[in-house]
Amino acid sequence: MTVGTHTLPSGDDVPELGLGTWKLDGDTVKESVRAALDAGYTHIDTAEGYRNESEIGEVLGEYDRDDLFLTSKVLAKNLNYDSLVESCEASLSRLGTDYLDLYLIHWPNPAISLRESLDAMATLHDRGLVRNVGVSNFSAYQLSCAHHVSDVPIAVNQIEYHPWLQRPNLVDYCRESETVIEAAAPLARTEIFEDEVVQELADEYEKSPAQVVLRWALDHDIVVLPKSSSPEHVRQNLDVDWELDAADRERLDGRDRDYPVYDTPARDWSGDTYGIHQ
């Protein structure tokens, strides 16, 4: 099937559907990535915090790099200037590539200057190591600050987004600032499959619950990054070239309950993701 794209400020196009790889490792992530690329995916999303870049790099070496859109992310604990540059260089080495199509700040870190982090991103961009710069899990307030201080356009905000967490204010600001929205956990880590409306629509359209939820998000101009350890499900998730009736889309719109599966208000600042110590 043909996957649509969203144009970034650089003029690069990001495919609207990609493969997420959180919590996939070893042979599992290699099988998922290979199944995705063989099925027609061209967009792969990873992060240094996923600890699977080396395995992904092994698989990417079997394909034409120029045909792929590759994203990685820097951990919040590595957002000072030197650490961020080193993190990117290490990710490139593990992935076996000379550049990233998109490099994201994985989480905001209030203990480190955002200006310093974005200065490092600008350096990576100037060196040709990173073609587009973005952020992940930023609020509208944090994103507006990033836009204000960055020398390189903030192309993307990757956020938790699904029918149970629709975040209208954040989505509106991303639209106003021409920031492409990517949905991390677009399937609410499979919890959304239990939603009664999702189940009814899956039966009605003879589609999987995942396909219904992904089609809904795509209809809202969101880039989706579903992940699966099952090659069969990876292939199924690409089959979204069909139409969801407007009334049914509105039924899913009405399922918002401001329910995050991971982007909760508080953080464990001591964990490896943040590494913020007293």
C-alpha cells in the first residue's frame, strides 16, 4: 500500500506510518524491523534508551539507506552539550549510518538548559549528522520555548496520543506552530483494544482493533508509530488504506478520557531515563 507523508520545515517528507521499537530487543526487534521493511515500511523509530540500535543497525545494513526515514532520540540525562553530541555519534555508530533523518530530545529535562541542548542539536545539524531536529513528550509550554530558542526548526513533537488521550490544547499548539505530531503509543500499549467502541468498529469494518485506531489517528493528520513483536501484526498495521466513516470517527473522538498509559504527570527522576542526581 502507499503510505502518505508529512512535509517537514527542511522539505524532507516523513512517512505518516512507521515502526515503533520500544521494548523490542535481540532477535525480536530484528524480526520486526525486517518484516516491516519487507512489507513496505520506510520509517523506523528508535532511541538510545531502547537499547536496540545495534540490532536495528544490523538489519538496516541489508536495505538501501536512502530509501529509509530513520529516527532516534537522546536520553534526558544526556542533554548537556557534549553528552548530546556524543550520544548522537554513538547512536549513528550503532545504527551503522552516517546520518539520522530525525533526532529527538526524548524527554524534557528541567535540570539542563534547553538552550544548551538545542545548541548541540544545531551543531549536529550543521555537521550533517542530523537532517531534522525535534522533541518528544514536550508540553505546549516547553515546545513554545524550544521554538523560541532553537536555531534549527523544531520539526516534530512525538507525544502520547490515542483515543483515550487526545490532548486538544497541545495538538492545537503543534498545528499553530507547524510542528508535525507523531503518536508514540498510538495503541495505548494495547489497552485501547478493550474499548467497546473500538471493538464494535473492528467488527463492523472487519478490521483489527489496531487498524481501526491507527486509521482514526491518520484521519487526524497524526504520524503513527505502532510497534509489535509479531511480524504478522507489523504487516497488518500497515493495512490502513481504507476509509473510516465520519460518524464512526466522531464516536472515537468521543472516547477521550485524558488517560495516559505512560506520560503521567510525575516522573521517577532517579531512573536511567533521567539520571538526575542530587
